Amino acid sequence: MGKKRICFVCSAVIENDDFEINSEVLLAVCPRCKGTENEKKKVEEYLDSLADGLVCGCI
């Protein structure tokens, strides 16, 4: 039994191998959310939280 994956957009448990990895945040996304506006918004949210007000998020 493998590790269960969760879609980072809708938080649904992905039961089988029917998912992709978002190349920007390297998290699993289900086929229902892939390429949607919700996915784009969630990626922006995740990337914005990395910087925490800084110009560069590498710190």
C-alpha cells in the first residue's frame, strides 16, 4: 500500500495514479483541477507565501 496523495487545489484524496505534478510547486494535482483557474490561484498563493514580503524567496 503506497502513500496517498492529496490534490493541493481541492484537497481530494487521489486513490490511483491518475494525477500530475504541478511543475511550479511540485505538488500533486488531480485531473479535475489540472489547468483550471483555481489551480493557478493556488499556485500564486503558495508562491506568494514563500516570499513573505521579501523581494527574493530564496532565503
